[in-house]
Amino acid sequence: MKFLLLLFFVAFFALSCTHTSGTPDGRISKNPQFYDSLDAREQLMVKTGQIESGMSKSSVWLAWGEPAARNYGQNGSARTEQWIYRNYRPIYTQSVFGGSGYGQLRGRHHYNYGYYGSGLRLGVNYVPYPSARVDFENDLVVQWTRGSRR
């Protein structure tokens, strides 16, 4: 039963990762009018998930998607905005649970005898970490950084 539950969650996670709105192609298909307004070079960059200085916020959104956080500010007369992207790193955990013995286990309407035991419970937690940052001035990219894809 636990295996089937684990299999369900793995399948759900895999399908959610491939959802089309989470890819440049998915975002482009939902916003074709904006994509068509870009020049051929910028279209290619957006389609392959690349950005560069001078790109608009909309082009960055098409290429990389929605940021996890946004910071706003001012630099002289320029409006600034910073987009932070995050990835998730698995952290594996383990814990000991239960007691052990052999005895009477009460079911809904009858009694069963069986072993109930202690054991090691393994788990995984996903911890976010910053993976990329894009800095805008007056809605255009002025600087960006992207970490390694782990």
C-alpha cells in the first residue's frame, strides 16, 4: 500500500513538472501576440529559455516564468525591480518510530494477532534555495545571474 501511495506521488510530481505552462513553449502558446511582436533573435532566446541585458520583463517572463519573489526600489530616477527564482534541493531524513511486540490487535469487529514493530522511517523534504536573479531598471534587464542546475 505504501508503495502504491509513493508511486502515485512520484507520478503526480512528474506530471506537474511537465505541465506546459511551466515551460517557455507553454507560456508562448498562452501569449502568442506578445511572442509574435518580438524580433527573430529574441524569439529564439525566449524559446530556448535564455535572457540577456536589454530584454523586457515580459520577455524574461516568457523565457523563465514567474519569479518566486520580487523586490522593488529606486536608483536615482530609474525604477528598479529584482526577480528572484528558486529551485528545491531534497533533504533526506530518517527517524525511529514505534515499539515492537506480538499481541492482539483489535480490528473493527474482530481481533487479529500479529507483529507490530519498530523501524526506521525515511523521508524527504524539499528546501528552497535561490537559483537565479534578474535586475531591471525601467522595466529592462540590466543584470542577471543564474546558478548551476543541480
